[in-house]
Amino acid sequence: MRGSATRSRMRRVRRRSIAGAPLALLVVLVAASAWWFVRAPAPEARGHRSAPVVLGATDPHETIDFALVLRLPGQAHLRRFLNELTDPAAPNYRRFIGAAAFGARFGVSRSVLNHARAQLARDGIQVTGSYPQRTALDVRATAGTIDRVFDVRLMDWRSTDGHVFQAPRGAATIPRDLSGAVSDVAGLDGTTLVRDNSASVQGLTPATARSAYQLDPLLRQHLTGQGQNVAVVEFAEFDQSDLDGFDQQFNLTDVTPREVDVDGGATDDSPSSVAEANLDLEVAHEIAPGAQLVDYDAPQANSSGADTLGDVLDRITADGRARFVSDSWGSCEADTPRSDIQRDEQALEAAAAHGVSVFIAAGDTGAYTCQQATDTNHSLSVSWPSSSPFAVSVGGTALSLTSTGAYVGETAWDDTLEQAGGGGGLSLDYNRPAWQVGPGVTNQFSTGRRQLPDVAAAADPWSGWDTYTSGAMTVAGGTSAATPFWAATMALVAAYAGRHGAGQLGFVDPMLYAIAGRSQQMPAFHDVTLGANRYYPAARGWDFATGLGSPEVANLARDVVAYLKR
């Protein structure tokens, strides 16, 4: 059964690499970045790098934070509404709604929710957080209470580095008196983290990145992303002095991200983790220097070791500040518990209904995402939540420039010896959305499932991005660098659209495919036709290695305005 404690499960994976990392495989607790997040497997798990040891039942008095996924009774109406948002012929075209309206239209009723709250209190479960979208309840209870109420057995495990965490044996069962409101229990699995070590030898400066991807024509029009908010999902603290150093190094305007703490905020201040947060913010700032950056930071895991991503996404939508989100974290879709997928998916649906575009890294091991946890796993696999129909999946390329920084071309990122490459492939859980059509989309690998990535940009660490961290310049690569690039790029496009009276962009994925499918005098995308992602070849039009390709931003901005005004 999927999600049982006897399977190897991959945790959230940070999609990038920092130069100069030691060539050692480390296992650590709750760190960010070029650190791979791997779900705690049971001792029976096969092929894993290391097997934890079960210590026994979790102390029944130990307090655990987790989440209850709420039912969406209006799910069928929601699907229709989300489809109509991007259909010019539909009555709900571009009629975006806020978080509270989402909850009222598609969530459980207030009376049902209040009944569930009362029952949880009687059961000894404390509600610690809720969202106007009515997608989930954050809750807290003792291990004994969890075992009793949800008929599950929480166990303590010890990883090879001595870290003790919790993971259940068996699947949780929703009691009848909660089943009217609650569909699943998420967040009971512990996690261990493994580090990936790729090196970089050459970096993209702000000037070369802007030149390569045709941002300069917009910047010369004084379009810098002003009036736009770009949210960055982080599980570690950033260093303002490093951001200042980056700005001084490249003569950029100063930026001070607005910080929003979720679930108590991030506490990880290790140098490698801080480097990750710095990278996201620096790339976003160099691309859209006039945009306000909003750093939504949370602990990477709650007390049981489960992720807090759904909480972060729901908070972003409820706040209503940012229309563009960068998220560089993910896990092997095949090994992610269905309850966690459902928790994240409902948050993504609410974001799309509000007109928010969430750009999510497709991964750094090519067509074999699950290889992040198991070296010998050669099954084709993709990353969650990048595989969601309501995420913009960002793959990776290898970028070639002239000595003066001019664009020469790109190939799909493929480094077989390092088991590295841009993520891409077919979802196991979701069908291909109706809007995912166009040249190349239907091909010999298609099965009717969701295909990713949607877009791509420079990610090969051998043509990585300059970043400033720990008081010095270094170079980083990975799809987690390509992801904030794309989020910031669309903030620039949004500023251009606003100047030309085209209105809000909304969830941009359907529009990107529609633009790519039309004959354009000045194409919006670099069509990458060379290379592969360790399995799927790049090809004309859309492909599993690079999606629609990388952007020619000025052309894309003009095409977006034309599309919205048609």
C-alpha cells in the first residue's frame, strides 16, 4: 500500500548545489539546500543508503504537531471553476477569488467545521491553526491520543547519525465522528536529510543572465517588477549582510525582504542552509530588482518530522500579497504519502483560484527523482509537488554564452556520471490537464498523465549562478536556481502587462502553453532541441527534458499582453 511505513519514502528535496561542497555523503536533521530530504524508511526498506533502527513505541505523552486535511465538498465545482478561470469563453474567465471566498464556496460548512473542532477538543486534540480556504487544520496531540483516535501506531526510529524521529506503522483511520469534515491525516512521518554535492566552475552574473534571457529591453523601459510581490518558500534563515554584499558586488539596488514566519518560523541558521535561502532571494532580486521579496519561512519539519509546505502555501494565499511564488523543495512523487499530496494539492488549488502562480523545481536527478533516496532505483519518476497540475514545473538546461555574455544556445541538463539532470517525466497521480496541449506535447512517451516540466532555465552547475554567501562570492546550480528566476521573470512580465492595461496574469501555466502553441513572429521561448535529462530527449516543441524551453522575456511579455487583450 502506498504510504505504509515499510516503504522507503523521500522527503522534501532542495533543488540545487553550491560550489566547494565536500565530497562526502552526510545525514543530518532538518537542514535546507543542496541537502536531499529523504523519508525515514522502515528497517525492511531495500536499496536505501542506510536503514534506521526501530526503538519502540513513541512515548504516549510526547506531543506531536500534525495536520488534518479537510474535505472539499465542492470539489467538482472547484475543478470546473479552475478550468473556467483560463477559458475565455467561460463565465468565470479571470474571475479570481480570495481565500475566504474559496473556503465558503468549496470547503466544508462552518457548522460541520465547528462540530469537528468540538469533537477534536473532546478527543484531546488541540487546533493550533486554520486557514480561510478551509483546506486543513493544524493540530497538536500526544502520541497516545493520536494512536487512540486514529487507530495508528507511532514508533520511534533512530537514523544512522543518531537522530531519533517518529514514523507510523499502518495507515491512519478517520473516526466516524470526524469523517464529515476530515478526509485524511498528514504529517506523521519523520525525516532524515542527505546532502548532494555538485560543483560549479562558472557563474551567471546579473548582467549575463539579463542579456541571455532578453530582460534588458524591459529594464531599459524602467520595468523592474515594481508593484509586484514575489514570495519565496524557505525552511532556513537568510543573511541580510550577504544580500547586501551581493547588491554591492553587482551595483544593484538594496533589498530587504519582508519576513513572514509560518509555524513559528525557520530556525535553521547553518551556513549551508543559509546559502540556500540567500540563493533564492539573490536570483529573484537580480531578475526583478524593483519587486518586493517576501520570505515565507517555516521550520522544515514539525515535531514529528513532517513537512510544513502546505501551511506555507495556504499562508501565502490567505495573505494575498504575492502573485508569484518560488518553491525549490520536493519529494519523490511515488513515495510521498497520499495524505501529504492531498494536503499540498488543496493549498495549490486555492492559490490558483486566487490567481497565484507557484513555480516549483522539477528536480536535479533527471528522469529518476526517486534516485535521490536510493542509488539503485532506476525507475522513471518525478517530483511532487512539481507534478501538480496547479504548479508551474521548472526544469533545467545547460546554458552556453559567448565570451561577452551573449546567448549561444542551451541543451537539456544531463550529467549521467553524477546522476544529475533536469527533472521531467510523467505523474503517477494526475492526468494531463486540458490546457497542456501544443506542438510536441503528445509524443511517443505520453500516457494521458500530467507531463513535466512546463518550462526550464539554466540549472547545470557548470554554467551556474553567481551567489554571495558567508561573506564571499561562489557559484550555484540546480533547478532551485531556475525556479526563482522564473518567478521573478513573471513579476517583470506582470509589470509590463500592468503598464499596458492587460490586467492580472493569474495562474500562468495555461497561458504559457497557449502562447507557445501559436505562431509568433518573435518567439517567447528558446526551443531547446539538444541533449536529454538522462532518459527523455529534448525535441522540437515541448519535451520531457525542458518543457516549453527557456524564456525570451521581452518577447514573452509582448505575447502575454497580446494574449490577455485578444
